[in-house]
Amino acid sequence: MCLKIECPTCQKPTWRGCGMHIDAALTGVKEEDRCPNWKTGKHEAPDQQAPAQTDA
């Protein structure tokens, strides 16, 4: 089951859970009011993102 939570990065609504109930968890929250990464449920702060891979 998915639950609506506040994104710890941007403080906008997002979700956590299995990913099968996202629509239900975010019912009533317009897409433009959601965390920019609500589709994945993962919004990392710029300093927490994985380093870019380089071809060596």
C-alpha cells in the first residue's frame, strides 16, 4: 500500500510504498503541486545524487 508523505527534499507531497497505489495516495493533489520526482518517489538533494559516471 502507498501513503502520501512530504518529500524531505522539497517539502511537496509525494508517496512511499509499493508503487501500485500512487494515484490513491496522491488523490486530490494536482500534479503541479507534487514533488518534481513524484513518479519515482525518489527526490535526492543535489549533494546526495550519485556521481556522474565517466568513460575511462
